[in-house]
Amino acid sequence: MPAVSIRNALWPLAALLVASTRTASLEKRQESLANFTWTSIDPSRDLQYHDCYNGYRCARLEVPLDWTNTNNTISSGVAIGIATLPAVVPDTDPSFGGTVLVNPGGPGGSGVEMVLLFGKYLQGILDGDKHYEILGFDPRGVGSSTPSSSCYANILNRVMDVVQQGGMPPVGLGDVGLNLNYQAAAGFGQLCGQQAGQESIFAHMSTASVARDMLEIVERVDAASNRARINSSVPRGANKKPLLQYLGVSYGTILGNTFASMYPERVGRMVLDSVADADDYISGTWRKNLDDTESVIDYFYQVCFDAGDACPLRQGQDQSAADVRRRVDAFIQTLETNPISVAQDGRVRLLTSYAVRSTIRQTVYSPVCGYEPLAIALANSVLKGNHTLILSGGGSLCTRIMPNHVPVDCSWCAEASFGILCGDSASLAAKDGRNVSWARKEVDFHQKQSSTAGEPWSRIPLSCVNWQFKPKYTFSGPFGSSVPVLLLSNRHDPATPLANAFTLSRRHNGSAVVVQESYGHSALLVSTSNCTADIVRKYFSTGQLPANGTSCAADCAVSIPFTACPGLIE
Ligand SMILES: *[C@@H]1O[C@H](CO)[C@@H](O)[C@H](O)[C@H]1NC(C)=O
Ligand SMILES: *[C@@H]1O[C@H](CO)[C@@H](O)[C@H](O)[C@H]1NC(C)=O
Ligand SMILES: *[C@@H]1O[C@H](CO)[C@@H](O)[C@H](O)[C@H]1NC(C)=O
Ligand SMILES: *[C@@H]1O[C@H](CO)[C@@H](O)[C@H](O)[C@H]1NC(C)=O
Ligand SMILES: *[C@@H]1O[C@H](CO)[C@@H](O)[C@H](O)[C@H]1NC(C)=O
Ligand SMILES: *[C@@H]1O[C@H](CO)[C@@H](O)[C@H](O)[C@H]1NC(C)=O
Ligand SMILES: *[C@@H]1O[C@H](CO)[C@@H](O)[C@H](O)[C@H]1NC(C)=O
Ligand SMILES: *[C@@H]1O[C@H](CO)[C@@H](O)[C@H](O)[C@H]1NC(C)=O
């Protein structure tokens, strides 16, 4: 089992928001979800759409397993699951703006899920003079794509490893903690290596392969449509080749950056929201993520303190936000060596410092919906000794306010994440040899970088220590292009600091950064800003970028108690 549940390492959707007014259509969607099965679609090399999910269209696109060997005519067995939300106009309409591919991050996030949950919201941002189709695809090994990148023969085995992992001491706790977690990660690498041979999907799920799959999707979308024949405004490049239009969030910025660096002449529009550092990512060190995490956490305590009695975590004697914080930090410190057992959900749960750190780390991705339930969960736990909510985990706290989260059925998605991120960093990792001394350095670095989130975060690089697959189709840079990419970042992002956006803008000549004055992971998905939306809409329609460094106000208040965010939460 991986040393960390990665589902939302660089994936804002785990703590997502969905408008409550969408309940009715959601129920319909769940009903149609039960009626629709991906296996009813035969994979094909051209795009053949089928109605699915009540108003969406789905296809399974067959692609080569190995993009370095594409001359085989036999079936590759790899099919990419695709779901699109059609544009509100037919694609023969002059106002049709083409298809926008989206990726929600992770790695290992499902683009199909993103379209089902956020397609209409994103279409609402993009549509103006032009109208767009929103296309989500599940990267190789993920979600509806086949084959699945699973390391376990059955779910019970996976659950047993998760439980075993949950009882281990923190990685920061001396040699015992580090060695146990290191061994667990090494065993996980061994297990994945056993389950699947070198011709398995694990050897072919690099980000470069996914970027190549995206190019294939762009070409197949073009071939399947009437667009070539009409006078449409869909952007085309040299030799009338169709161009990518893309919106990627979090790890999705690595995917977009990789595509732009590999195929700069094939980019039409590209919006990268919450920018991850590609050089750091492929080196497998994950050191450019937590620079601003503590400031987002401090802001949580400030909002709580400012809320007065409305914040259950604040006590009468508190003089400042730091006093509120000190109480929680002391609680985490105590748990470090004195975990607590709780009989809950019909089994024994262990409340460890890792569990609390993880819940805080994940919840601060979405301050608008997350701060209130986090305050309640921490108050129950720290002040009253009721650990039910804190043990329910950060990803689910927002759903207490916004209950419409539809988790995609992907029990193997943690393995998919590691398949992608460990594979992407495999060639560089081989050089430094990821032994225990290396792991110690990583843990120390991350704990110093973020006293709250560093410990859980360091488990991401640790999880690759014994990874057995080294994909041959990779892209390790140099990252850069002269594509006018639009980069978005919150001023304060707990997983992808603003500095990354400026660093990336120096790599892509003609790009521009928009700074949204808000907190959280993703400018577009966890808050709203008419200013940001206007810029994105204009960029997609005309290609025009704002001045580099443009600042945009956020429209939603972060408060305790929770205040609805119009547009995002209606
Ligand atoms: C799903 O299938 C049931 C039973 O066949 C049918 O009554 C229902 O209308 C279907 N729902 C949708 C959304 O297609
Ligand atoms: C492609 O096919 C040809 C003819 O069958 C074969 O000689 C060649 O080795 C193949 N290329 C690769 C990379 O497998
Ligand atoms: C195509 O667009 C051009 C420029 O906007 C216009 O002059 C022309 O009439 C259009 N042709 C058709 C067939 O719509
Ligand atoms: C603990 O908190 C949960 C969730 O708020 C609540 O349902 C439960 O009744 C509480 N347990 C006790 C013993 O108060
Ligand atoms: C780990 O690797 C480094 C560099 O290769 C080496 O100097 C060090 O001695 C190794 N540590 C252990 C515990 O093997
Ligand atoms: C970006 O511009 C600089 C300075 O003009 C140039 O040296 C560099 O090659 C350009 N990079 C790319 C990828 O076009
Ligand atoms: C955008 O602004 C940053 C910070 O001032 C700068 O470092 C970067 O080079 C600029 N990007 C471009 C493409 O000019
Ligand atoms: C954002 O735009 C919407 C729709 O035009 C409008 O109703 C809302 O008041 C605007 N919000 C702000 C903060 O300007």
C-alpha cells in the first residue's frame, strides 16, 4: 500500500463543491449512471459517441499501448474513456468554439468525473460569443480507461494494507517511524512489480504517453466532426491541423506543460490553473508544493478567531489566532506519540497525528466550503474528545455542506497515481538511489517546509522508493515554448504556490499570469471570480492575454459560519 492516500495530492476535486441546485439533475444522472456501463461500448480507433449520463456523450478511444511502436495493426487493448458535455449549439453553428479538453489533476484524477461534476460550471465560464464542448478523458490506467492500473488481486487485500498503514507511527517519529513506512513503501513497489509485467499498463502510463493520447483525441475529434467543412472559428494551425484547447488544474498543469513543450505547434488555447513545478515533479522530490501551505492554515485560524463565538474552536481566553492554533498544534504533538483508538463504523479506528495532519492538509484546499466543517471537526476532537468527524477525513468534510459529491468508482486510483508519478520520475530517481538516508532528507525537508502538512506530504516521494517500472516513452524537458499560455493561481495556494506560476511563465514566452486574490487550491474550482472568468472567456474566444501579473478579486467570502458562494454554490 502506498504510504499516503494520494487521491488529492495535487487534485482539488477531492474536496469539491457542487451546487446544491443540481440535486435533481444529479439524481437523474445517478439513475442513468446505473443504466450506462462503459463495457457496453466497444473500443474503436475513431471516435464513436454513445449517449451516457443523461445529456453527455461517451466513447472509448483505442490508442497504442506503446507510442514508440505504433505500426501494429492488432488491437492494443488500451482504450481511453471519454465523456463530453456537448456545446449548447451544433458544431456547424458559426458560434461553435470547438472542444476543450480538461484534466483535474492528481495525478490519477478522472477527467470523466470532472466533466460530470464541473462541465456545466466550466461551460458557464467559457461560453460567451462562442460556445464550447467540454471533453474529459480518463488518463491511461485511470477510471473508465482500460486496462486498470491495479496492484491488488482484490479489494480486500487493498483494504488490509490500508488498515495496516493506518496503524503505523508517523514517518517523522525517529528511525522506527521512518523505517516502517519506508519498508511499507518498498513492499508496495514490489507488489505492483509482481502483479504486472513490463508489458503492463504501468510501463506505459507516463505523462508523455498521456500527452500523446491528447493529441490523438484532438485529431479524432476533428475527424469525427463536420468542422473541417464549415467556416468555423475553431482554431487551426499550420497545414490546417487541428489545435488543442485545454484547461488543466494542478497536476493537469504538468500535463499541459508537457504537451506544450512536446507539441508547441499544436496548441490553440491552454489555461493552466494552480501551477505545479515540472522539473521538481519529474525529479520526484515534491519540494515546490508546500511553500505557502502554512499561510493558508494560519488564515484558517485567523478566520476562526475573527468569527468569535461562531467558531467552535475559539475559546473565551484566546487573545489571537495563534492561541487557537497553539491548542490544535499541541493536540497533534500529543498524538504523535499517544494515538487514540475509537470504536467507530463497526471497527477500531486509530486517531494518529498523521490522520489529523492529513485532514487539515486536504480541507484547506477548499477554504470557502472547508473552513467551517474543519473548525467543527477540530473542536469536537480537541475540545470534546469526539473524533468522529476528524476521522471521516478531509476529502469528505466539504461534502457535509455540499452533499452532492459523486465519487468515481476507482478503488485502484491510488495505484494509478503512483504509476504515473513514480514512472515519470523513475529515470532521474535511479541516479540518486532512493535509500533510507535519502528518505530521511526528504522527510526533514518537508517537515521544515510545512510543520503541519510536511509529514503527510513527504510520503508522496517516499512511495516511489522501490518502484519497478521505468517507462521508455517519457518527456523530461526542457519544459518551455513560445505558446501564449494563460496561467492562473490563487495568491495563497496550499499545494501549488504562486511562485510556480511565475517560474513557468518564464519558460513559455508570451504567457501571462493572473493572480486571484483568494486562498485554496485552484482559482477556478474552489472559489469564483468574475474577473478571472472574464479573462479566461476572452482568452478562449480571441487568444488575447491580460498583462502578466494581473490581479483579480475573488467574489466569495471565506467565513465561519460558511457563506454560500454565488455561482459556485447556488
Ligand atoms: C434506467 O433504466 C430504467 C429501467 O430500465 C428506466 O425505467 C429508466 O427510465 C432509465 N433511466 C434513464 C435515465 O435512462
Ligand atoms: C513495424 O513493422 C515492420 C514490418 O512489420 C517491422 O519490420 C518493424 O520492426 C516494426 N517496427 C517496430 C518499432 O516494431
Ligand atoms: C466564411 O467567413 C468569411 C469571413 O468571416 C466570410 O466572408 C465568408 O462569407 C464565410 N463563408 C461561409 C460559407 O460562411
Ligand atoms: C460525536 O460526533 C458525531 C458527529 O457530530 C455525533 O453524531 C455523535 O453523536 C457524537 N458522539 C457522542 C458520543 O457525542
Ligand atoms: C544512501 O545513498 C547515499 C548516496 O548514494 C550513500 O552515500 C549512503 O551511504 C546511502 N545510505 C544508506 C543507509 O545506504
Ligand atoms: C524565449 O525567448 C528567449 C529570449 O528571446 C529565447 O532565448 C528562447 O529561446 C525562447 N524560448 C522558446 C522556447 O521559444
Ligand atoms: C511575468 O512576470 C514575472 C514576474 O514579474 C516574470 O518573472 C516573468 O518573466 C513574466 N513572464 C513573461 C512571459 O513575461
Ligand atoms: C458576477 O457576475 C454575475 C453575473 O453577471 C453577477 O450576478 C454578480 O453580481 C457578479 N459578482 C460580482 C462580485 O461582481
